Amino acid sequence: MTIYVGNLSYSATEEDLKAVFADYGEVKRVVLPTDRETGRMRGFAFVEMNEDAQEDAAITELDGAEWMGRQLRVNKAKPREDNRRGSWAKNQDF
């Protein structure tokens, strides 16, 4: 499972997130997506932990918590949809 962390401060770093989530277990990976054009952080992240129980505890405790002046939105990440083909191409028979 992957955790989605939204409404992040733009000054948050991977190390900041690792430190917060480490209170709930071992963090395997943190991804902070950036805007392709500006290189600026997009205000959300994905966190993976070693065990589902640790992720569930982190979600329960951190969702709605205030951190770095922002109220976090923390939940299970939804699977990414493949949007590489435009809507026109999706509806065509090739």
C-alpha cells in the first residue's frame, strides 16, 4: 500500500516526511512530485512503509493533523490511471 499525503507545505522535504512517518514504523520510500515546468514541489507526496499496520496507524494519526502550518490530508493512495493516451484515443478502435 502507498500513503497519499496532501496539503503539504511547499518547504517540506523528503527528510522531513521520513522523520514524521518514522514515528509509526520504518519508511521504505518517500516521493515528492515536482512540477515539470517550474521544478517546484506540487504540495503532495507519497509514502511507503514496511507494514500495512504501520501505514494504517500513520493514516489514522496524521490525517487532519497540523504540520508546518498546514492541515494534512493523509489516506491510502488510489492506483494511478494510465492517462498517457488522450481521451480521444481511448475511445477509438485501433
